[in-house]
Amino acid sequence: MSESNETKTPAAAPAARGPRGGGPFGGMSAPAEKAMNFLPSAKRLLGQLRPERLWLTLVLALAVISVTFSVLGPKLLGEGTNLIFSGVISKTLPAGVSKSEIIDQLRASGDDARADLLSGMPLTPGFGIDFGALSSVLFWVLALYILASVFSWMQAYVLNSVVQRTVYRLREDVEAKVNRLPLRYFDTMQRGELLSRVTNDVDNISQSLQQTLAQAVTSLLTVVGVIVMMFILSPLLALIALVTVPLTLVITTVIAKRSQKLFVAQWTHTGTLNAQIEETFTGHALVKVFGRQREVEERFRQKNDELYKASFGAQFVSGMIMPAMTFIGNLVYVAIAVVGGLQVATGAMQLGDVQAFIQYSRQFTQPLAQLGSMANLLQSGVASAERVFELLDAPEQGADPDPAESPIQSHGRLVFEDVSFRYTPDKPLIDDLNLVAEPGQTIAIVGPTGAGKTTLVNLMMRFYELDSGRITLDGVNVAEMTRLDLRSRMGMVLQDTWLFDGTIRENIAYGRPDASEEDILEAARATYVDRFVHSLPDGYDTVLGDEGGNVSAGEKQLLTIARAFLAQPSVLILDEATSSVDTRTEVLVQQAMKALRADRTSFVIAHRLSTIRDADLILVMESGQIVEQGTHAELLAAEGAYFDLYNAQFAAPVTDEV
């Protein structure tokens, strides 16, 4: 609820990015957001997965099985290559001669290179390829890859469920947090910025977790499995392949440090741009009226350009990781091919083992490259998580008392006892205010802009907490009541109407969801809503457009009044509630309110003094203090502050003659 220019702007909450509102031409720039530490933020984000520990254990087990089957594949394919190569060579050798005899003959003839090559191969001179053994190997390779795919699919399915449930809980936490935040937070936070955190940032967290967790688990297990297999095949070649690990860590760390700030800036600018768009669309008609389209478009281009630069920089810098990893992988591939070829030539390794090792080298560098390329997704997700955590860490309104008190009977007697309040410690607003509002009284509150009229109402509703003093409702301190109990006893109609996308019947029933059809119709008749509803095509089933765009401003105000009346409150608060109603309708509404105010306390904040002449008590406020009080006639007779306000409002304008 805004202050309607009645009070001084509250101090910014810690999470604020700038003052709310300001019209479609207000300054939209926000202070640069300071990034949290990456590791603590990432740790806290992963901590959101704690309730899914058992399912994550299953994900890990499925990943281990899938990766195990995958890393065994190249070894078996290497055995197949050995069978083919040995069979081809064996076919060229004379039958009936043993392998050792052939090698001895080659060495005797001086062909040591060929002798070394054949010494490392299983040969059966005179026989060709053993297709039976080869078929068995290929069958097991196919079976392993099929099983690896099945378990990988199962892992992805379970992990997807884990991530979505985690994000579901995070959304619930954000929604619950928003409902626990004080009004001060919303007064100092741009709506578009808040919406961006609740929607865009949470969606980005979901996408980042979905993509990074699956790849991270699979890639890390693949690296471990491949390292084991490489050392089994050749410790020398394995050491050559491990050179990539420190290089990968160095490159990823250097690039990640540069890109993290850019990702934080990207999502900060996204929130700022959303806030500007939301504000401009809300005030679209005003933009057109004042012909400020060019300025709005220029500001949009400026903010969009800032977002483009931050997004481009973040993606470009983080995108350098994958090419760097690919380059390192190619260098290792060449080194392994050369050293492996020499190993085969000397008989230290078989050709199939080298071929398997080359596959493992690819399997080794690819997950390292994937881990590096995941850095941009992870950084983007953590940057969004920082913004969401900032919202979740924002100071909350005080908890309701437990046990809470509640008035035994609802009469609507409100008493202010030595009430003091200020938005900021160095700016006094209300000091030692005392007031008694008896049941059935209509109390009007008037005064210049910034006098504290709307603040008084905010304190009644506990939108803000008192600095000192107390307010009682029917003898019970409102601070000792639950907010729900307190506000259920009060009905409020603001100058700014709010209607949601639904039928007229649903908008009226918002004040009391369990109301019967007859109760809704009675409230509509009492507030003269019934009079214009019958002129609409679908009557009470007419669906209101965005913010009630298919009814007039006065009709929207009548709907909000009907909603408050339906709630049957013991205290009515009308903040310039008839400002959008025509003169004839205003007279009818005043009559309806007079009948419905019986045995209820009513507070009317008014600028048009003609609307509060029949109030039982008129309070004149200046700088947070009640400087005068009395009836309309008494205050005019006193010729004080109210007298000056009244004459200033109704006196004819004075013009200077030239």
C-alpha cells in the first residue's frame, strides 16, 4: 500500500534497489549489485538438495553403473581390434611354425623391428580372424552400451524429478517469504525487479541445476573410471593424459573469475529492465498523453544495451573454456598417438590397446571440457541464486504473538495511546499521538500532503510497527493480536483501486470468500454496483479485463467499496474512496455508507472537505500531530487550520489585473 503522497518516503530496506514508483519517467537506474562469494552461494544452492539425499544416492548409483558400462566398452573394442589385427598377420605367416620360431628367424635375418612388433601380439600362424571370438566381443560391447544408455536414462529421469521438486520447494519458500515481508520492503523495491527474482531467477536456477548436476555427476565419474582403465592399459600414457588436469583447473579458474561478475551483472540488468518495462506498460496511457514515447524508448535502448553487453561478455568469456579444453585435448591426443605407436612398434603394447587408449583419452578430455563449459551455466545459476537468497534473507516482519489475544466482542473502539512513529530515526513524523474512536463514529482525517494521514491508517492495520505507545481495538493491544485477526476486523478501500482478472461476482466476494449469493447481491445493491452491472452483457458474470479495464474508474471504485462492505468489518477505512465517483453517485454512496456504518467505526481520509461535513469528528493533522479536532461547524467557528484549509479549497482564485 503506497503512502499516496501523504507521508515521507520510508528508508530503503537492505534489499532495496531504489524507490518504488516514480511514474513512467522516474529514474530507473539501480546501484550496482555486489556479488556474494561464489563458493558460499554455490554451497547454499546445493544445500537446497538436502531433502533429496536418498534420491541423490540413487542417482549416484545409477550413474556409477552407467559409467562403468561405458568405460568398459573401449577395452572390449580394443580386444576386438587385437583379434582382427592378429588374424590378419597370422594369415600371412606359414602354418605349422610357432610364433617363437618366426621371431627368431626375423631376428636372425636382422629384421628386429618386425620381430619386436610380432612379439607383443597373440599369433596363430596360418590361421585367419577368429570370427567366433570377434562376434562374442561385439555382442558384449553392444550389450554394455545398451545397458549404459538404459541406466543413464533412469539417472536423468530421477535427477529431473529431484531438481523439479527442489525448485518447487524453492518457489514455495519465495512465496512464503514474500508474504512475510513487511510493507516497507515493497515500498522500496521496484515491482519489476521483484518479479524478475521470483520468476526469471528461479527459472534460471532450475535450468542450471538440471543441466549441471547431470553432466557434473556423469563427467566426474567418467574421469575417474577412465583414469583407472588408462593406468591398467599403460601407466606411461596415463601420465601423459593427466597433464590436462592441472591445465584444465588453471584455465577454468582464470576464466570463471572474470565471467562470474558478468553473470551477476547480467541478471541485475535483467531485473532492472523488467522493472522499467513493467512501469512503462502500467503507465502506458500516461506515456502517450505526454508524448514521451521517445524518452521511454531511449531509456529502454540504454538498459537493453547494458543487458546486452553484460550478457555478451558473460557468455563470450565463459565460452572460451570449451575451445581451450578442446585444444589441450587435441595436443594430448597427438602425444598419445605418437607414444602409443612407438609402444606398439616395440611390442610393449598391442594395437588394440592403443586404439582403446585413444578412445579413453577422448573420453577423458571430453568430460573435462564439459566440466569447464558447465562453468558458465553454474555461474549463471549461482548469480540468480544470489539474488533469490538476498530476497529470502531480507528482514521479515515480526512474528505474531503466541498465544495471541482477541477481542471478545467486536464493536470497533480504537484508542491511540502516546503513539510515536517515524520511518527513519532522524526524521520525526508522529510523536505522542492520542486519539479515541468510539463505535459508530465517523472520523474524518484531513490535512496537507505529508501530514501523516495514511500513516495513521497503516499503523492501525499494523503495516508498520510503532516506535512507542500502543493502539487498542476493543480493549486489546493490536500488537498482541495476530495480523490476520486484526485485519479481518477491518475493511479498507483505497484511492487506487485494485481488481483482478475474474468476474464481477468474484471480485466482490474477495472480501469474504464464503459469502452467499444473496450477501454478494446485498452488498452490490447497497453500494449501487447493482445499478450498472445489469447494463453489462453478462451481468455479475462479466469478466473484468486487466485491472478492470472494461469498466469506468468510478465503477471500479464502487466495486472495491462493495468488497469492503461484504467483509462486514467492525472498522471501515476509506482512503479517498469516493475520489473517482461522480457527484450523484457519491451522494448515493455516502447514504449507503451511513447506513452500513451503524455500530462500526469509520475512518475517512479526505481531501475534498465537502465529503466529510457530516463526520462525527474531524481530525486536522499537520506534521504527524493532531492540531485540531471537532465537528465541521466547530472547526469553522474556531477559524484555525481547518478554516484555512476550507477557505483555500472553496475560495475563488485571485487573478492579478494588468
